[in-house]
Amino acid sequence: MDQPRHQIDWRNGNVPVSRQFDDPFFSLENGLEETRHVFLTGNALPARFKPGFHIAELGFGTGLNLIAAALAWEGSGQQGRLHFTSFEAFPLAGEDLRLALAQFAGAVPYIDLIATALAGDGKITTAQLSAQIIFGDARATLPAWDGRADAWFLDGFAPARNPELWEPALLAQVAHHTAPGGTCATYSAAGAVRAALAEAGFTVTRIPGYGRKRHMTQGVLS
């Protein structure tokens, strides 16, 4: 895999911060709990899980969202595999990934699987998980994708710093690749993001965010 690797610095010793976007990959308070609040609760998971459930994501990052979803799937008692597709332009190097995830006890079984996927073809397959990381600019790779997700994790860096992942045309593609009645969630409550999601066809609601963030956004495809 010849994608350029994400260049990062470290804050508080173990929180990766993007040099390119000057933004942390996850909360300085508790990255795993942030993920659970924003992306699981924001998509009404695990209550909506069903056989063949498919999650898609903009911005794979450290894989913490994948891990939280996989742990929730395992804990829900579902049969078969959770399907997970993530779009990532700048994957982390293996050593950075390992350091970022080592602080989360629940992540340990997944660290080697994710590091191998990022160094190879992006695929992770276990008894309960079928995941694919699609490398490249999502503005090109998402329109070419033939899947549809039941839930979307919209996790690009802040819209002011990474506007490419929040463009109205890309969020319209998110809606196009969402199953009827599907959902989306993001930590962002930016007016432009909410407007673009609404224009794409989502019924958008602003709800309480995690930690210091007062608000976040969830959407249901109309």
C-alpha cells in the first residue's frame, strides 16, 4: 500500500495530532468514550443492529471507531459479521497506530489486525467482523463504491481545517450510499455541515456533544 502516511505529533504523550490538519484524532479526555457517545449513540447503536448491518465511515484515523463498533456488535449477541467500510486518504504508520491504541484495553485484540490492514489491502476479517479500508480521496472513491450503509460515522477532521470531507457534493454521496431509513452522526455541529446533510436528504437534529463539545449532529435519511 503506497498511500502517503499521516504525519503526526503527540499531545499528552499518547493523543495523536495531525500535522496536516492541526487537529487531534480523538478526544483528549477519553477517545473511546467519545466514539461511543458520538458514533454509537448518535446512530442509535447497538439497538439497531441486525444481521448484515453495515457501517460506513469518512476518516478511518486510528481505527478507534471500528473497534468501538466491533466491541458493541460482539456484546449485542448478533450472529454473523458486522460489515464496516471506511474511506481514508492518509493512513497512519503502524508504529503510530500502535502507540495511539495501546492506551485502550479493549483495543488490544484489534491492533495487529488494523496495522496489517493499513500496511496491506485494507481488509480485516474475523468471525464477527468484515471490514474494508478504502484508500484515497473519498471524493473519488465514495462515488465508485457499490455499497450502501445502514449507519455513517462522519469523522473527518474539523470542517474548518479539513473542508474536503464536508463538501456538500460528498455528503450528497453519503446520502446516495445510505440504505432507506439509514442514519449518520458526527461530532460537528457546524451550520454548513447540518445544512449540507439536510440538502442531501437527511432529517438533521442537533444533540448534546461529548465532553467539552456542547453539540453534535445526527441525521436520519428521509
